[in-house]
Amino acid sequence: MARVLVVDDEPQIRAILRAYLSAEGFQVQEAATGAQALHLLATEPPDLVLLDIGLPDLDGLEVLRTLRKTSDTYVVLVTARAEEVDKLIGLGVGADDYVTKPFSPREVVARVKAVLRRTRPLGPAATDPGDTDVLHFDSVSVDTGRREVRVGGIPAILTALEFDLLVALAESPGRVFSRAQLLEKVWGYDFFGDERVVDVHIRGMRKALGDDATAPRLIGTVRSVGYKFLLDPIDRLTTEGAS
């Protein structure tokens, strides 16, 4: 049973989201301020945070920046500001998705389920860590089971969604993916937003990997189309039974 933290200063919105999420089997926590949210995040870490940007004390983006220093917990931003710049700034600091007020509670629940499905199924089933693929590319290795990336033997710290984007590209090296294809493959549902959110996450991934966008070695940009993984695979090992 996944735990969702709803952070919003409007009691009615929290009550509605609690009702819909609880009906779908989620455990729900609530916070009315950024300070309360940070306390719960530190003491009772949730699987996902529904985080309103317009909080009365700390700005929601500041809460997100603080969270990202220690955790890759999934975050879906909730905002009443529809300007694309707000959405892109929010996603640039590590959000996995966003919804804009007014919203349909059913849509929010669908988004929560979709985000949580990206790397693990809802419920008790989980990936066996003893059966994991490791993708090898020159100095880069991507362990899909342990969700670990190393560049030159040094661990790279990626957000959950950045890792999923990297795997989507690395599993098909040389193939060009459009932004729409990456949204469908990684987000896992019909995305009703600006496709440029892919660009924001690619920038974050490049930064984490130490890849220079002006002279990329790992992630290449195909102008007016999308992105591709540039390295050729050395091998693909299944670690189960490997010595």
C-alpha cells in the first residue's frame, strides 16, 4: 500500500484528495504548510508527494529543492499558476509531474498511479534484486535492478525520472526518440502538457552525468526531433548467476 503525502493549505482540497486516494487503497498523510511537509518527509517518508506550489510559509518549490538534497521520492506539483515557465521551473528542480488547478480528482489519482508504476508495480510485487540487467557502455554502467549509474566508476545521482529516461535511451543506443515517444515510454500515459518538459529532465540528467550539451558524449540532441544515446554497448549482462 503506497503512502501519499498531500501538501496543500486548503483543507477542502486535502479532504477531496484524501477521499479519492483512500478509495483507491492509498495511505494518505496531510500537511498544510511547507514546514509540516518537511517534518513528515523526514520522519515518515512517503512514496509520493502531491505538493502545492503556493504554500503560506515556504514556497512549494523550496520544499522540493530541500527534499531533493536527500531523497528521490516522487513529487507531483500542484499549481494554480498555468504559465509554462512555472511548470518548467518546477520540473527543473526535480518534480516528476504536475497538475494545474482546478483539476479532476480522478485525473490526480491516475497521475499518481502512473508515476508510481514507472519503476515498480503498485502492491506487494517487486523486482528481484538478484535478477537485474546491467547495461555497459565504455565508462558508463546502468544497473536497472538496483537503479544505479556509474560513470568512470563514480556513482551518478539521478532523480527517479531522470534514471527512467536514461534507461529508455540506453536500452536502444543510437535510436532517435522524439519527445512524444519519450513521454509515452517514461511517463506511461497520455501527457497533457508541454513536451519541453523532456528537455528539462534531459538537462538535469546531463548535469548529473557530467555530459556537456555543447559536446555531448552520452546523450545526443537531434535537432527538431528529439534525443538518442550515443555510446555503443559493450555487453549486456544478467547478473543472476554471473560470477
